[in-house]
Amino acid sequence: MSAQAKAEALAKQVMQAMAESKAAEARAVVLGEKMMKAVAQAKKEAKVAQKARTIVEYPSGRYECGQCGQSVLITTAADKLPECDNCGSNKVKGHEPKITRIEPPAPKKYKAGMYQCSGCETRAAVAVDTNNLPECDYCGNRLKPLSS
Ligand SMILES: [Zn+2]
Ligand SMILES: [Zn+2]
């Protein structure tokens, strides 16, 4: 094979490799968009869990109606007291409830999304919010938010 023919064959291979990488990049963009949609959906679903809330638990035991004095027995811990069997009053009392406040987890430093290696510029997809970004798979450098 002449050097010229060799050069032309290699040029063809270069073009083909470029076309393949373009196609792969386009595919990556589409997948990235899909991932962001899934991330948004996951966030919506997680919202309930993210809310601060208070859990009230009355211990089991003997309570008493504040209205008629009827004693009310609670056999398992409950989040609210029953009405009095005798007079229907809701002023049953006897024990202080245990109150537990659930705080939502602190927001993470880095949001899920597309990132880019600060060294080799390879893109990386991060699917969950995190405090520690993974390192680049290829060169081990830090990732940074994708500048678009
Ligand atoms: Zn009562
Ligand atoms: Zn890299």
C-alpha cells in the first residue's frame, strides 16, 4: 500500500470515528435529559420525606375523662386519644404524649445533574444530590458543573 493510499484509508477511519463520537455524544445528551427528568420526578416523590414533621405518641396506660371522670384504658400507644366511652368528650387526659420532631435532612452541596471533569472535560452524570462528587472515571480529576 502506498503512503498516499494509507493516508486516505486512515482519513476515512478518522471521519468514521468522528461520526461515531458525534452520534455517541448526541445519545449522551438525550440520555442526560432523560436522567434530569427522572431526577425531577424523584425529587417530587421525595418531597414528602423532606418535610419537617412532628410525631405525637400517647403511651398506653390508664387515662381519665376530664368531663365525667370515666377511666379510659389505652392498650397500645396511639397518635391521638379516643373520645370518652361514657360521655363522648374529647377531654381524655392522663399522660403527656411523647413528641418527636423529625427534621428534614440538610440539603446536599451538589445537585444531581450533568458534570464535567475539570481535567479531561469528560462529561459525567450524577443521579443523586451529594456532598461528595465522584472523581472522573478516566483521569481521576474533580468534576465540576457542566458549563453549557
Ligand atoms: Zn366522659
Ligand atoms: Zn477526567
